[in-house]
Amino acid sequence: MDARYKQANKEAKLSLLLTFIYLLGWVICAYCISDKIGFLGLPLWFELSCIIVPLGFILLCWLVVKFQFKNISLEQK
């Protein structure tokens, strides 16, 4: 099997895993956190699920792309 297919398969699985991690983090923060006021003056569940989780996820995605994804040629050999 061509190495490009293995790399593309690995990247697709990582992308799907990142999607599930984001969804799980958002749901946990949105539905399992109390209604206390957070540090921005908004409800804590909103701050975590709509501000902190997306910022952390951007960092996580950057790390995955930087260290796991590879720049491969799509031209046929």
C-alpha cells in the first residue's frame, strides 16, 4: 500500500478523534458546570464551553497538525 494512503488514513482518524474530544469537552462544560458567575461576568458554563474549550482546542489542533500531519505530494508517481 502506498505510504500516502497510510498517512491520509492516520490524519483522518486524528481529525475524527479531535472532533469527538471537542464535542465531549463542550458537552461536559455546557451541561455539567454550575450557573456560578465566571471571571468575565458570564455564567461559568458559558465561559468554559464557548471561550476556554475552543481556545484550548485551537492549541490542541495546532499541536496535532504540527507534529502528526505531514506535507505529502498528491501527484501520482
